[in-house]
Amino acid sequence: MKEFNSSRFAVIADIHSNSDALKAVLEDISAQAIDSIVNLGDHLSGPMAAKETADLLLPLDMPSIRGNHDRWLVETPREEMNSIDGVAFDQLEDHHLTWLRNLSPSLWLSDDIFACHGTPNSDMTYWTEAVSPAGEIVLRSRDEIVSEACDIKASLLLCGHTHIPRRIDLPDGRLILNPGSVGCPGYMDDNPVHHVVETGTYAACYAVVERTKAGWMSTFRHVPYDPSRMIELAKAANHPQWVPRLATGWVS
């Protein structure tokens, strides 16, 4: 793996087999003259272009971690997979699955940069958001967010999973950053109760972080692209419910 530039780099997450969104983001990263990227998981699950996405990612040899959908793709019997994992699994080849199996659930990029998918202890838990009993997405309390950080002595804590770009500065100076989703700007989930996450934009999202004397500077970049091919693939895979989220960032 090539040397990682921990002073200035891009953070991507939650591609969900949207290869056209990934291409747009990679082109934008290159245009920013950024040569290091970290990928926070949920790479290939989705009713679009899992093989294409994998074929784009693997040669890049970037630091990558395992998301919950990546874990399900390699641990769940095919007949028990949920529908979007099943669509992806049927496209993937053995070397793609081997790559997923070899990913770790968390990663230290340097002595003060830590990366995970959900929280340090769970790839299924939202770090900075909570779901109310009524299914509303709300900001977690500061104490709850801090408690998830445990004793991780890093100045920069990276996470994904919620698909919502967000920066949280902790009282002790540490920073939690979620870059948003490259390829899936809206979704529904039933854990812990039924809820909907909507970003309200179709644009592919990622973050750029840079170490400065004053602390970590962060920028969220929303990259426009043409989602029409991904929409047709989702419809062909019998997932028309993905059409509005890919086209608009709204679930309905």
C-alpha cells in the first residue's frame, strides 16, 4: 500500500455499488491534487454496479475498512441475504469477496487518526445521531457521543454509516467527522425502529481534511453527476424504491 499522506487527504464512505458517483468523486479528488484517500466501508452492497465499483476500488490500494454490509456480504449465506446484498453478491467474483474478507473493522491511519464505520465498537451504531421511538433522526447528546469515543487517543476520529455529512468537535479537542455518502444519499432502516435518512441532494458527497496549526480543517464536497444509469440499473434489479433517493436524495 502506498504511503498515506496524513496531513491532507480525502475521506469517502458508503458507496453502495454506485460506480458512477464514485467515478465523479475520484475525478474531483484528483482535481484537488489530493493523493491519499481513506474509505470507511459499505463499498459494494446496492442494486446497481457492485462489480464495476469493486474494479474501480481494488487497484487504488487505498486504506479501507469493513462496513456492516461488507460484513454481511461475506458472512451471510446467499439465501439469507437481504435484497441489496444479494444483488451485489451475484455480481462479485472471488477476488472481490476475498478483498472484503480481509478488511478490518477499524484502522489507525497514523498515531492520531482513527477510522471506523459506525462507532469504534459497532458497525451498526450511529455515532453522532440517534433514532427516536417515533423514528426521527436527531443529534445524540454530547455525553453519548463522547462515551462512544472511549479511550481512543486520536485527534481525528472518522466514521460513516449514517450517510449524513457531519463534524462534531468534542470538549477535549478531538474531532469526529462523517464524510457523508458517495453513492446513497437516502435510505430506510428498521434498526432500532423504522426510520428514514434523507440528505435532500443527489450529489455524491465526500470530505477533505487538512492538518493546520490551529487544528483539523474540514470541507464537505458535494459532487454533481448523472445518476440516470444507476437509476436504470436499480430498476432492472427490481429496486424501483431506489429511484427517488438516487435522483433527489429524498426517499419518497
